[in-house]
Amino acid sequence: MTMQPLPPLDDLVACPQCDTLHHAGTPGAAERARCVTCGTILVTTRPAAISQIVVLALTATILMVAAISFPFLELDAAGKHSATSVVGAIAAFSHSLSVPMALAVAAFIVVLPVMRLLAILWALGPLAFGGKPLRSARPMFALAEMLRPWSMAEIFIIGVAVALVKVAGLATLTLGPAFWAFVALVLVTILNDTLMCRYSIWEMLDQHRA
């Protein structure tokens, strides 16, 4: 019996959904490579994708600044008026035993998402302008990928939406500009992750490094 040589591990791509291994290849223009088992898109070719990813990451960064700078929610109940921002909501937990909660909220909805956006801009920004990536582009993109599951701005919005449904019958609520900035931030982030072909980006960074 003749043993077939195993392909190099660098030429294998694992499906992020079902872990099926595939031989890596480069699709043609406007083509997509899908998983043979579950149909998940594995590799796609979009000539302008890097520029789009950088623009969206920059847009998300600006939206995050707006989201933490402007009023998030105003509440009127029993003749009393109060307004809060994202920073104010975090500060509300910063007393005695709630300090760990405040740190966790700040990290998951502000600090880590901003770190991920800045890492993407650092890693891919020069490529968007036709230049060569910085020497730290690979570790920065790896950091962005590592932070992706821990950036939970969308979870925060879902939690706020559930809370608003419960409070709506008890008080008059006014959504501030920071709320809509957060909604736009979540939508832009989802779009950015949809456009991002991680295999193609790693290949591009490897080619420039070589």
C-alpha cells in the first residue's frame, strides 16, 4: 500500500463553524470558497476589501467616541428628570463591592472594542493606502482576532433594549444620541466582520513579510 504524503499544514483551512479541513486556494475575482460541509464562506476575493475594512474600523472608532461622550438615556418619572451617559452608567457600579462589575462593564463595552478597532487600523491601515504593513502588523491583527469574542458592545445594546422594555411603562424615556451611536457602532462592526476574509489578510501579511 502506498502512503500519500500529507499536504503542508499551511495549505489547510479549517471551517470556523464545523472544523472541516480544506485545501487552501485563491478564488478568482468576485468568487467565494465555501465549506463543502456547511456552506460557510471560507475565502473571498474583494479588491477593495482592505480599504473598506479600514474605513469601517475608523467609522466605528468615531462612533465609540460619540457613544461615550453624549447622553445615552433620559428618564422622566414622578416629576423627576435624570440623564445618564455610558460613563455615568459605568460609574454607578464603582462603589464598594461593585467595583469589579464597573471594571468588567468598562472593559467589555468600551476598552476591548476600542483596542480591537485600533489594532485593525494599525495592522491594515498602511495596506489600504497601497503601502507595506508595519513590522508589528501580524501581532496586532492577531490581537484583534483574540479580542473579537470579548468585544461585547452588541451584548450591551441587547441588554439595554430588554431593560427599556421593562422600564417603558414606569417612566418616560428619551433615547439620547449616544444610544443611536452605539446602535450604529454595532451595525458597522457586524458589517466589518462580514467583509473581513481572515485567510486572505493573513496571506497578504505573510507575502509582505516574505
